[in-house]
Amino acid sequence: MSTHMTEDDWAIALDVFEAHLPRRGAKGRDTRLFLEAVHYFCVHTITWRALPTEFGKWNSIWKRFDRLSKAGVFEAYFDSLASLSSSAHLVQMFDSSVVQAH
């Protein structure tokens, strides 16, 4: 897909993500495809319904995303990924909605 991640990067990301999944409930079929769908959704700023069919049913992807978000999986996932990085503490994010250009 469009993430430009190496297979080694994907192996790490998938291991960390799957380690934070809830123990109960249905497991997703293809974690990598799901994460690529979420990436596509975010990068292209589209609605869930506009996801290409190659990712699967948009409603299934949204339901999985919503369920995992409410369970705190993504926060734990990103915290764990940041802890693996030697430079994560140097990165800062700015929300453009509060920055005014003159």
C-alpha cells in the first residue's frame, strides 16, 4: 500500500499492535490490512464510506476501529511504539487549527 514501510517495520508494528489487543472478543482477520485502511483513511481525509473496496467492507473497518479506540488500544499502541524510539521525545505535534498564519 502507500505506507512505504519495510517488512521489518511492519513486523514490529504488528507485534506491538497485536500485543495490545483485548483478550476477549472477536479477533480481526488481517491486522495489516486493517492498519493500512486506517492509514489511508487518515492520510486522504475521507469518510469511512469512501474507503477503497480493496480494504474490505468500510463498515466492518469502522466498527473495528471504533471498538479498539474505545478500548484504548491505539493509545497503548502509540505509547509502546514511542518507547521503542530513541528520538520520540524530540518530536512535537502542532494542531493547525490553533496556529494562525499572518
